[in-house]
Amino acid sequence: MSIEAAQAGRLDRGAVIVFDGVCVLCNGWVDFLLRHDRDGRYRFAAMQTVSGRELLATHGLDPDDPVSFLLVDGDRAWTDTDAIVRVLQGLGGAWRTAAAVRLIPRFVRDPLYRHVARNRYRWFGRHAQCLVPTPQQASRFLP
């Protein structure tokens, strides 16, 4: 089986969140999702990995200067606050109320998101290396 076919098979098994593997804030977000995504709906790809870089580039985001959150689910993709809201809604239960964020116009909420994204290392810190999943979590992370 080719690498492309293997990766396509991994992507078909659920929605993929591309995150910054060295960002403390981003790793906190992934930890939160691992705790609350009891159905294992979401998979993860650090933007520093081959899979993460390919997903960013495929969806028009610069893998070398990413300031956007990316959610890929099947043949659809969402970025920034739309992606965050969609992920939270996907957790179900009370998290569905995150849809209320959409009452704030995108031209207001996305620039605020990008401001935090551009300053994430300064405000929250940076790890020396990407998040290393536990053996129980490893199947949820793309290489």
C-alpha cells in the first residue's frame, strides 16, 4: 500500500485537527479534547509532522507560518473560530452551546483569534519538542 493510500485511510477514520505541536496553549487544547472526546471522534496532526504540513498546504494555509486552526472532516475543512465552534459542538452535550459564538460576526471573532495565535508563544510558552502521545492515545495521532 502506498503512503498516500495509507494516509487517506487514516484520514477517513474521523475528523482531523491540525495543531501546533510545540505550543503550550495548543497542547492544552489537545489535552482538553482527549479528555472530553469520549467517542474518539477527533484525530490529531501536529503541524510539524508530514501529515499536518500536507493538510495545511492542501487547505491553503502556509505550513511555515500557520496562524490558523484547521479542522478537516471528510472533504470539508474549517479554520479559525468556525473550526473551534464545530469541534466543541462535536463533543455533544452542553458543548453544543458553543454555537452561540457564531452570533459574533466572523470579521470580529477571527481577527481576535489570529491575534492570540500570533502571540501564543509569547503569552503561553513553547515546548522544546512536539507533544508525545501516550501509547493509549497514539492511534489518534497522525504521523
